[in-house]
Amino acid sequence: MMDIGRRVRDGLETLGSESARNPGPVVAVVLVLVIVSGGVAATSLQMSMGMTLYIDDDSETAQQWAGLKDDFDTGNNVFVVVESDRLYDPETIRAIDRLDRGYSSLDETNRVVSLADLVRAGNGGEIPATETGVRRALDRATEHNPEMAGLRSQLVPESGTTIILVSYGDVGTFDRGQLLPQRGADIVYGEIQEETQLAALPAGLSVTVTGQPVFENAAFGLMLPEMITLFAGAFALIFGVVYLVMRSKVERGWHVFLPLGTAMTALVYMTGAMGVLGYNFNAIMLGVMPIALGLGIDYGLQIQTRYLEERGNGRDPVEAAGLATRTTGRALLIAMVTTVVGLGSLLVSSVPPVQQFGVTSAVSVAASMALAVTLLPAMLVRVDGGASHATADASGMSDYDRLEAATGAFTRRLTVGRPLVTLLLAALLVSGGVYAYPQVEPRQQMMDFWPQELGAKEDLEELEDTVEGSKVIYVVVETDQAYTPETFREVATYQRLMLENPNVEAVVSPVTAVQAANGGRIPDTQYRLDAGLRDASDGPTAIRDPSETPSKLLLTFYVDDVEGEPVRTLIDEFEGNADYTLATADEVQVTGKPVLNRNVIENVTAGLTPMTLLSFLLGFLVLAIAFRSLKISAVLITAVAGSAALLVTGAMYLIGVPWNPLTITMSSLTLGIGIDYGVHVFERFEYEVLERGQSRSDAAATAVAKLSRPVIGSSFTTIFGFGVLTISRFPVLANFGVTTVFAIALSLLAAFVILPAALVTVRLFDDRDPTPAADAAGS
């Protein structure tokens, strides 16, 4: 194991020295990869949004949803809210009928249901000439028919308001074989608005087009400009902070941006990898940027700082580059492998974008590490002018010395001066995180992840307040006897049973269509049923030609806006009643956006604990192998990553940040950042103890002091840079921004406060021989 460790250090030193000695080939290879990666990204990446992104394509839930769209070309619902103080006036009903026919004429829509349909059904297919006649027609259409009565209450939720229900399937453009449903919402919304404007509407009648697809499309339109604005601001802050932190250390001001160059190059490689893997940008994948850029900058700053330190000690540029990659590079390699393995734990998540988050972050971290020990040494030597790299003021103390002195004194006097007190206070705070962990709740609606201050959101909320049954659950009944009196009677019983649930408001199906055409009854012979189906083809619940899906019946239930566990209870009732009443059915599928939403929320929380435990277990094993010590691994995992993760959870609980598909990556994020900081502190502590013979307290103080500028610089760079996410209009991004800030800040606190106290308390090196001085030369 000692030989392996020595060979790794030798290999890193050779890599850094050769890169510094031959910068031309290194830069050429990097540029070729940049061009290839950029080309792949430009031709393949796209923005995506929608609930189905968060469901595994191979899952039963996704298959049922896809089957619904393939078989019935439905699944999306737009609600057209019509308001009038003369709702039952024949002129108003005729206007609603014109809207109905206009919407029905669109190629994209497959079903439109309106109040005019009910009026026609109760008056022989005609609209009466008087208001009294309209009311009587509605009474005739719904009496003795509870399903139609429920539909009437759905269509007229309150006095002066009626709803036109418009259903459609996936509509849009195809790119690389993938349909973009959000474009479909845009198309349908635009065409419905066109038809609304073309219809001659009487004075005093207002029309509002709303629904979840309309809101999702409005939110999607904000994603790209939001991303550009936020990340432009983030990069501006990052450049400013890096300049302020490192300016006094470098020969020329622009040299401070060299680590940023390697980090940005790694991001280009990451986007190329996304294109190769078939990933798209979405709100979750945007969260990769903080961890990718944050760790990339940290790796670069660590190498640059150590290079400048060796140059200040009189080393020539190539030698300084080799020693920087030998010593700091080893710590970076250990931290990188631990981070990549920890991010790999995200693959156990049931949410596809979370899996993609882990893979993409791992690619960017590995690329950052490779560039930090190849491209960066080449550039550092190339721009090295041989001048002093620190400037002193009149007192003879540089800004760097002041930062070293402050952090070293703090560590010596407080952290390691009173280690047991420090650890006790840390334990108390961490125990609060243990309590908070199960108390943090997920958001119960995917809609809560998207911008809330939108006109489309206000329209949707008004709809949900006005209309009971503004959500839709579909039940697909599959049997080779679908269109038979026996099956229709079973389905009628099932529908009546479900309508007894207070959260189920109305149902539309071939069965209700036949009932509407036959006075509320199910025909008792096949001949009469076929005649009823023909009569129902233009009725208030108009059905598609049965020959299109001869073995399947589609039941559309309008349900209340329930949230959380009651949604699962409602889904279970749909499935349980189907088992009880639909004896002739071969298969019954319950699907719809409420079902998708509930599965996403359950998948988010179900994967949280397994991902957390797996990431820390894998991190522990990697560190144990790297340091050949279970004790060292336990100290690093417990004092830094574990403590920071639990402190972050406590902070989330206190300020009300929920679990969502981005914040559940918190444990892997904290592990990656915390272990990176912790390994640097431990490596320097180990060197000071074993090679320079310092006491544990002095070694801890020296380690913190020497690492203060690169670690604090990189952490504050990321905090200030990606802190702008906290002002995002997308709550999913804003919450992640808050979590990222806490993860970085508390990881820094754990590495600089808790870890030094643990290092002077736990005896780590009693059973180890000192590393030969030759192995650490120049450290």
C-alpha cells in the first residue's frame, strides 16, 4: 500500500512537471476536447420541463401514462372559464356552443365538454329560445342520472360561471425522437385563444383560458432567460470574489482567473458529456453548476496557491509545478474520488434527473481534477514572470500573512485550545440536525416547484378555488368485452361508487355518454347498446369511435385539489373499488397527473435516506482505503461530512426549506464539499506532525492557517456566486440555492473548527511509521 501511495504521488508529480515543461501539446488537447464537447452540446442539448421528466420511463406509472396518450390521445386538460351575469340566457348558451365547436374543430383537441352540450342533450339536440327552456333542458338532461348531475355541477361550479373542458394529448415538435409536451401546451393555448377571439361573444361575457399545461408553459418560457440572468450574475460575483481573494498573491491581476479557466473548461466538458448521454437541461440539472464550478475552482486555487508557495521558497517553475501536483494533487485526488463515489449514490434515486445530476456532477468533478493537474500547471509556468508573488505593506506583513495569522490564532486559542468544549458544542448542534432530519417535509405538489408570481398561476389558483374537481384522474378498463352491456353495467356501478367519495366530483366516459342518450339507463341488449353508442357520438360526453380502442374504456374523473397522503388514499380507493366491481376486466389502470405528481413526491422522499447512507458508506470506504486507516476515515466522515450534513438539515428545518428533487442531493453535495475541505486540512496536519515534528495543536493551527486563503477563497467564491440562486423565481432553484450556501458554509465551519478539535483529541498516528521525508519533499 505504501508503494501504491508513493507511485500515485510520483505519477502526479510527473504529470504536473511534464505538463509544465510541454504546455503546447496540453493546451492543444484541451482545445480539441473543448471544440468537440461544445459542438456536441450545441447540437444536442435542449431545455425540458414537465412532470414526466421525474418519472422513470420504464416504471409502471410512466408506462400507464404513455399508454393513455397512445391509445386515447389525451392526458392534458385546459379549462376555459366563462363568466356572465346572464349565464342561462339563450344568447349566452349559443356563444358557449360556438366556443365549443371552435375548440372541437382544432386538430389537437380530442374532446370538448360544455354547458351547451347538456342543454342540447335535454332538448332534442337544439338550444331553446328562452331562459326558462334552457333551465328545463338542463333539468331533463340530469334528472335520474347522478353521473350527468355531477357533470352539471362540474360545468357550473357557481352562479354566473361555467367551465368548458378541453382535452388533448401530446402536441409539439420532435427533437432526437423526444416529444416536447410543453410546446404542445403553447400551440393549444394559442389556438384556443384564436378561436375565442373569432367567436362572436355577447357583451358582459368574459373568457379565461387556464389549467396546468398553460401554467407549465408560462413557467417554461421563463426558464432560459432566468438561467442566463442568474448565471451571468453568478459568474460576475465569482470573478469579483476570486480577484479580491487572490490579487495580493499573484504577479499580475489577471492571473487570479487561471483556476476559473480550468473550472469553466470542465463545465464545457460536462455539457458535452450530457449531450453524449442524452441528458437535457431542466431545473434540476441547473443545480449541477454550483457543485461543478465550486469544486472546480477549489481544485484550481489549491494547485495555484501551492505553486506560488513553492515559487516563493525558491523553486524553479517546473519544479514548483511538479511539487504542487505531488502534494496538493494527492489530496485533490482523494477528495475527487470520494466525491465521485458519493455522487454515484444518487444513481439509487427513482427520480431520473437526480440520477443525471449525480452522473453529470461526477463528470465535471473528475474533469476539474484532471485539468487542475495538467492544464493549470502548464498555464502557471507559461505566464510565470519570475517575480515575487506576495507584496508587503509598510509594516512588512502582507494581506496573506494577516489572514494566516488570524485563522491560525483562532484555531490555536479556541478550537484546539479547548477541543473538548468545541466538540461538545458541535455535538449539541449536530444533535439538533438529527432531530430535524425527519421533520423536514417535501412539497406536496410539483406545481410548487415552479414560479408562483405569474398571471397563469393566479388564473390556475382562481380555478382551483372556484371549481371542485379541477384535477383529472383517468381509469383505463381493458377487457375483450369492453363494449358490452355487462361491462357497461359494471362500469356504471364503479362510477357511482367513486362519485360517493367527496373528493370525486364528476365523470365522463362512454358509459355516461350512453346513459345521457338513454335517459340514464344502460341498454340491456347489445343491439340497443350499439344504437346508444351511435346516438352518443354527438352528445354532451361525446366518445371516440369504439373501433379505435375496441378492448379499452376510458373513464375520466374530475377530482378535488387534494394534496399529500390523501392523494395516495384516493388512488388506492380507485384501484380497490375497481378490484371489487369490475369483475370482467382483464386489467385496470389508474393514471393522470395527480398520480404522476404523487409518485414523484414519494420517489423524492423514498430515495433520500438510502442515498444519504450509501453516499457516506462509500465515502468512508474510499477514505479508509486511501489513508489505510479506518480511524482516519471515521474522523473525516464524522467530523466534517456527517456534521455538516446534519447541520444543513437543521438549518433547512429552521427556515422552512423543503425536500425537493434538488435539495435531496444535499448529502452528496455536502460530502463532496466537506471531504474536499477536510482532506486538505488533514493532509497538511499529517505533514506537519509526521514530517516537521510539530505538536498536534501547532500542526492543526498551521494547517488551518496555510489553507485559509485557497479554501476560504473557493468557498466564498461559490457562496457569493451561487447565492444568487436564492432569488430565483423558481422555488426549486431558490431552495437549492439556500441549501448550497448552507452546505458550503457549514462544510467550511466543520473543516476549520470541528475537524481540528477532533484531530488533537483522537490519536491517529500511533500505529503508523512516519512517511519518508523524500516522499514529502517540498510539501
